[in-house]
Amino acid sequence: MTGPKGRTILVTGASGGIGAATVRRLVRDGATVVAAGRTSDSLEALAAETGCETVAFDLTSEEEVRQALENLDLWGVVNCGGWGGEIATPQDSDIAVFDKVIAINARGALLVTKYAARTMIRLGAGGAIVNVSSQASLVGLAGHISYGSSKAALDNITRVSALELGRYDIRVNSVNPTVVMTPMSAWYWGRPDIEGPFLEQMPLGRWATEDDIAGPIAFLLSDDAAMISGVSLPIDGGYTSR
């Protein structure tokens, strides 16, 4: 695979499991990686481990995103920053939580795309953007009214951005993972009444690992994916094929 060697790629949400795994993979592939998080402190260990650069900004603040990115020369972006919100039915949903999930997962990714794309267009070298979406955007998942809605919006941001940015040789795609079983997700997905029935419906029958997600992200950033744009790629063990 012709990877991103020598290219500068921003990874948001780099303090999380998928984001950190993606940083490690891209650094290993020879990219210059700028790891982004809400605070610099959350990225210190990753920077010490990988040698990545770091930048801190709040995804919900357009001014912070603009200031962080306007002078950052980028070839690629991985929009991995996100928040799960709550498990709730439509009738019990906390609208304040819904608004925050949308603000981080969809609006935040659009803000990063807005300012990164301006620089990518100015540099004139093309590029690639990968948005980390979810299987929750492709099928209805009980309790996921806020999260699923935010990721469905992100998939549409992917498609429209691919349409608008293609003329500049900038590709935009999404990856749509199943659950990565981390301590953060185990409180819900690790419950026997949830985990067992869910995995029984998944052809591969196991949860994803962070590296299972980082690999396809690296592929979509590579020249081997040079004719792939505007897709939402399930990484879900076949769950959404049912």
C-alpha cells in the first residue's frame, strides 16, 4: 500500500482509543501526524510515545478550530473526535445531550473540514479526509437516537464534502465501525443482556479492536484509495449486511 509517507495529517480525538491507534498507525507509515485533543495534557503521553505533534482546541468552538487550523499546512484529516452522549429512547431523550452530541460529532467535524479544506485547496496538492462515523448511522440501534443521528449527519457531511471538494482532488470518506470494547463502552455493550444478542446477529461474532479501525482509515488516506470518495465503509463484522 502506498501510504501517507511525508504527508501531514491531522487526527482529532487523538486522546481516545481509535484516535490514538490511528496516530500510531500513521506515524508507523511515515506520516507527519498532528494529534488534536481538547487539552494538550491529554496528548502528552501519545506524543512522547510516537513523536507526533500536538494541537489543542475545542471542537464546539469555531474560533478555536479556526485559530488552530488556519496556519497549519495539511494534506489529510481524520475526524475522530466524538462523544457518545446517552442511551435513551426518543421520548426520554435529553435534548441538551442531543444538542451536545450533534455539536461535537457532526458540527465539530464540519468545522474541522471547513478550515482544513481551505488550506488544502490553497496548497493545491489534493488530499484526503476520513470521518469516523458509526454503524449507528446505517441501522437503527435501540437507545441511540442522539448518537445515531449525529453520525447520520456526519455521513451526509462526508457525501456533500466529497461532491464539493473533488474538483480540488480532495477525497472524503467515512468509516462506520461497530463497537470497540473499551472501558468507556463496556458499561453498556458489555452487559450480558446487550452483548450476547448483539454478537449473535453479527456474522463475525466479535467486537472490533482499535487497530481494526485504524487500518481501513490508513487505507482510505493512501494512494491505493485514489478513486474512492464519498463512501461510508462499514467496519462492523457484517452486522449491517443483515
